[in-house]
Amino acid sequence: MHTMTVAFAWLTIVIACGLFVGTLFATHIGRRQMAQPFHANAFIEYAWATMPWLIVALCLSPAVHRILTTS
């Protein structure tokens, strides 16, 4: 049972990382296709795309740490 929990945790982490990369990629592609960018500074757009992911990661990190370190 424990092995299944760890495998599910790793699968969830991999999926979340893929979604994070997809979010940044979509932001990059969307910015390139716009005639006039939403902001003159690209960093602001990438920061707004990254912020929700950082909040979720910080909230979940204690639980993930506990699942992966518990034997």
C-alpha cells in the first residue's frame, strides 16, 4: 500500500511539473502572437503565470515531504 502511495505522489508531481511547463510555454507563445503585448515587460507576465504554481507548491510541500519520507 505504501509503495502505491509513493508512486501516486511521484506521478502527481510529474504531472504538475508538466502543467507548469505548459503554462509557461503557453504564456510565451501567446506573447509572441500578440500584436501588442499586455505588458511591456515580459517578466511581469511570466511572474503572474508562475505565482499560482508557487503558492500551490508551497502549500503542498509539507504533505509531499511527509509522504515521500515516511517508511
